Amino acid sequence: MSVTSTAQTAPDARAQFLALLSTALQQEAFIKLVLARHVGSEADLQRVTAKPLVVKGQASLSFVYRYKTRDITRNLALDEAQALIAELLPASFRNAHLLSLSDEVQLEFSKKGKPMLHRNAVQQERQVPAGEHDREKRRYLELSRPFLQDLGVTDKQHALIPAMSRKWKQINKFIEVFSHALNTAPLAADQALRVADFGSGKGYLTFAIHDYLRNTLQREAQVTGVELRQDMVDLCNGAAARLEHPGLVFEHGDVRSVVPSAIEVMIALHACDIATDYAIHTGIRCGAAIIMCSPCCHKQIRPQLHTPGLLKPMLQYGLHLGQQAEMLTDSLRALYLEACGYDTKVFEFISLEHTNKNKMILATKRREPVPAGALLEKIQALKEFYGVKEHCLETLLVADGLLPA
């Protein structure tokens, strides 16, 4: 390998850089472009990365805008891409690094706007990464992350183990849902996050959310996994120490015995029956901005139900009665969250334990409170219609003074 390095300061340094970029694109030698030292108006924008992409048979560039708490992707045809890069230099970025098959070129602007071009002509074997198709699904985590190998999702070459493909999809779907919630929750971009994951099991999602916050978003986070099985706690703590995941710990207990004083994110997936109510209550009491629950088993409400006359022909079947009890239980949970100041969604989610229990209740705290009087009246009417005398979540919230008696 031979390297020839040159540096020059000239009025046409910017034009020369753009010409080298154009040549690399025309010769299909372009590998990557990074724009850094942001000086534009978007305070949270950190850098922009561009890589080659093929969209519907057309050569393009995929731009990833990296913000403090999120990434935004734009795919542009080559002409549009070059025009955008020219527009961003130096108005929005004072540093550009171009990597091609034969060159490493860096363009820098001084505080006074004076350009300087550094060029390293490198003779070595390089390969242009294959352009991904536009239908390729975005992944929020990379298969190369060490925790995936340690937990048995990937092999030593960081390739996905076929038997774990479903789990890999589940992990990414979970992080996708969390990422969207994080972008809408009333949390400062630089705020350190405290996360509690109740029923953490082998820790797939606990490690994933910690890695996403600390590695992908570069955000301070303290993540605690809570699990009743001591062997799982020991296994996960060993992995966290071995992989050097600072701020990740696992504790023995459940949602009733481990009650944090304050958290920003509360997670409880497949907590059985009223354990889900205790988890939601913990999230509300601790002031969590994000509450993520996947309910499992709905035993409390079903014995209380009396069948309204109009529904008797439908609910005479046990299966339908069970489905009605499940829907009513989770609807009341969502409504109680709304009454406590949250925007709530209930939707189907990929099963995380390979069961048909794939519903998720996702709640994000409102920035401004809304009077709950009318909503509480609707809740009471719904309870009276079905003859429900007690709902565990309501009992817990009333006892804490979070809902009126």
C-alpha cells in the first residue's frame, strides 16, 4: 500500500472537493461521506452520513441525519444529493470527510470560513458496499453488537443464528416502538434516563434498550432488570459485567417487592393478571414518562362480569366471554392511564415469548394535564354496564390518591 498526502489552502478547495465527490460517484468508487462540525440552525443535529444506495434501479445516496435522540434518513438521486452537499458546505457543516476507492479527502473550514483540503491518495483494495434496496427494513440495532452474541442471538462471526430470527425481529420491533415513544415523551434530549424492566427474563430486551440508549443514542441511562428467577438474575449480571455495560443491573424480585422511587421508563411485558396493574401503578406513581405493558392472563374481571341482556346470545360461549373480559380489563387500564395524564395506545405487538399474547399498552405522559372528570364518568358507566365492582389498578390508584375515591 502506498499513500500520497497533500494539503492545500486555496479559494477553490471547496470546488475541488465537490469535483472529487462527483468523480467518485461517476466512477462508482464512492464509499462514504461524513459531514461534521455542525454550525447550522438545528441545535440537536450532530452529523450527516451518506452511503451509496440503489432505489428502484437508480443509483442514489442515503443520508442519515444523526440527532441526539433520533436518526432521520433521506434517500436522494445523485444529482439532488450533490446539490444538497454543496448547499450544506460550509453553511451547515465545517468539516467533510470523503472516502472512495482511491482517496481519503477532508475539507475543513476555519472560523473565518477559509477552506483547507487534505487529500490522501491510497492504493489498496477496497470494496464499495452494496447498495441496499429501498424496501430493506430498517434495523434499530446492529447484529455486530456484543450482547447479541453473548445471549445466543448471533454466532462468533456476528451472523444471525437461524433459530433466533424471530427473537431478532421481536427485539427490533420493541426498540422501534420505544424509539417512537421516546421522541414524543416530555423528556429533555440530554436528560439521563432511569429504566425499570419488570420480568426481564434472560434480558434480551433489557440489554437491547440499554445498548440502544447508551450506544446508538449516546445517552446516559440507568437500566434495571427485575426478575423472580435468581438464576436468570445471576446470568444477566454476569453478562453485563463481562460485556462492560455500565449502568445495567439486574435485581431479584417482582413489581411488588422492587419499587423504585423515580423512573422515566417502566416496562412490564407478559406480567400475569394483576401484576400488570401493579406495574402500571408503579409507573404512574414514579412519574414515568413512558409506560410499556404487554398484559398476560386476565383473571380478575371475568368472575365479576354479568352479561348484559343484549349480549347474552354472544357471551354464552366461554371463548367469547373470555375475550370480552380481556378487552374490558385492558380498556379500563388504558382509560385509567388517560385519566392519570397519559396519551395511551393499545395495539398488537409481535409476541415476545412465542405466545399469542401480543397486545401492548403504550402510554406517554402528556406535557399538559387534562381534566379527567368526564373520562371518569365514562369509566364508571362502563363498569356498571358489565357489573364490575373492582379493578386492581383503580384500587391501587385510589389508595395513593392518584384517582378520586
